[in-house]
Amino acid sequence: MTEGSSSRFAWPVRRRGPAGPEGTAEDIAVQDIAEREAADRRLPPPDPEPIVDPPPRFNLAALRLGALGLALVLALTLALVGLFVGGPPSVAELRAQSGVDNWAVLTIGVKDDQPGVAYYDKGSKLWSGFDVDIAYMIAEDLGFRRSEVRFYGIQSEDRARMQASDADGNRVPVKMVIASYSITQAREDMAGVTFSAPYLYTEQSVLTLHGHSQVTTLDDLRGKQACSLSTSTSLAAPQQNGVILRSKNLVSECIDDLRAHRVEAVTTDAAILAGYKDRFPGEFDHWDLGLDATEAWGVNVGENAALKRLVDLTLYRSLKDPKDARWEQAYAHNLQVETAHNGTTPIAIATQPDVPKPDVRDLPWENVFP
């Protein structure tokens, strides 16, 4: 290519700088850099980059706390379900089931001719005795005042039927029977009989007129006539030992036969006979037979299963609560005072029988059990 020819591949070159149009390459480069920097200064600054929060870290402690809270809520829910839905009935439910809240008065069948156990004084028209005090104790826990308790005399054969009699001889149905009624399997198998837990332990003994020859076993009465209560648990042992028995519905009728010398002895529970020995110490002798069998007295509530639980609850509280001395007071005022005239003959066990814990739901605010 000759110097004078023009090539289409030649780049045009601008030359500027302090040296003029013919400045050096270094001068041109410096000037270009300066121009670019000046142009950059004239442009607005770029927008700041947005601040982005770092991704959250996994919080294990918070997860554990949340799980614990959920577990507590579930546990509380299950507990409330158990309190109000499942499990045994509460006291309020038992009262509703038994009908107690609808009773204006509480009718109770008791013996009326057993001093120290249950006795009605026709002169003063007052009831007294261990069974009477136990009845008042149960009535109190059921919410009845003493003035709202009605006692009616009941004969032995009517205890299962729960039919007593008023002062005019009219038949009166009762809500419960507390009448020196011994608990036996045969009686529990009868229709209309539901026993509470036992409230007294006693045993069989013999009462004779004062001055009678010593009676240490039933063999001492073999071939002789004795009186006992009809449908009583005291009938079997004398019969097995050859005693000729007369049975009456009232122990007072047996006492009348003894006084009239129609029988040589009266045999029944020691707690019953001790009252006659105590009241007439110079007229009778009270003998211990040394029998192994224990008589356990219970409350018959008929077919009212809910009422049985409420009665058992009273007996359980009386036994377990150290501040509840009602049973001990009933024993001391009615039976313990008879020991002086009865000598070495046992009357009853001076401690309340054991009571299994009733199957009753104890809500936290009720304090059902001591």
C-alpha cells in the first residue's frame, strides 16, 4: 500500500492533549480517563442496594416450649373429661340418683325395745341408743336436721321388707333400716336388701335370770328352752347344740317369757342383751358364750344402690377423719357405759369396723375424702 492511498481498514485517530493535535498516545490516554471521570461525576449516584434480613435460624427452645404447652393443654383436657364424663359418680350425682334431694323427711326403721341400742320412751317420747345416734350421723351428712328424721319401730322379720309401724300400728315404708341387722350372705342375696359397710361388731351371748347356774357354752342349755329373735342369726348355733328355741319378733317379748319362767334363757347379740343387764342389774345375769362368729351390723337401704354409697361415705369419713368423733361418742354414750354392770362379758368391739373407700368421684373443690 502506498502512502498516498487510503485504506478502508484504518481507524480514525483523535489526537489531543497538551501537545496539541499532535500530542503523544500517553497524553491522549490520560485525557480520556479524565473525561470519563468527569462524566461519572455528572451522573446521579446509583440507588442503594436493599437491605435483606438474613434467613431466621431454627429455634429449638421455642419448639420445645410450644410442645410442652400443647401437652399441658391436652392433659388438662383429658383431666376435665375424666372429671365430668368418665369415672364413678360424684356426691351430687349420687344424691340425684338416690332421690335424697326430694325427701322432705328421712324415714328410718329402728328397734324400739332395745335399751342402749334403740329404745323409744313412751313417756318422754324420745328415742335413744347407739343405732339412733348412728342414724342421726348419717342423716346429718345427707343434709337432714334432727327434726327432719322420723323413726319408726320395726320388727325383725320386716327389716328385709323395710316396713315399719307408726304409733297407731299403721305400716310405714322407710328409706333405710338401722336395727341391729347383721350382715350375712343369705340376707344380701334376698330381694330388697342392700347392706352398707358394717358399723358395729358384736357377738352372740346369753341372758338368764339372776342366780341361774353358770352358762359358759350353749351345751349348758342343751334340752332347755330359750328364746331368740325370729329371722335372727342367733338361731342356728343354739339349735345345733340341742337348745329348744322359741322365736319372737321383739326381744322384749323374749324378756317377758324369761321373767315368766317360760324359758330359761334369752340368746341374741351381746350388744342387745347388755342393755337389759345394765338397766336391770339385779334381775339378770349376762353370760359370754365364747363363740368365734362375729356379728357385723349394717344399714339396709333396700334397692337404693346410690344411697348405699352415700351411707358408706359417712361411715368412711367417720373412720378416717381424726376430727370426726361421732361414732366414738355414740359408742361411749350408749355401750361403753354398760360395761360396769356387764362385768367381763363382752358387749361389742370398741372401735369402728374398717370401711373400704367408697367408689365416689372426688372433685377438686369438694374435699369428699378426709
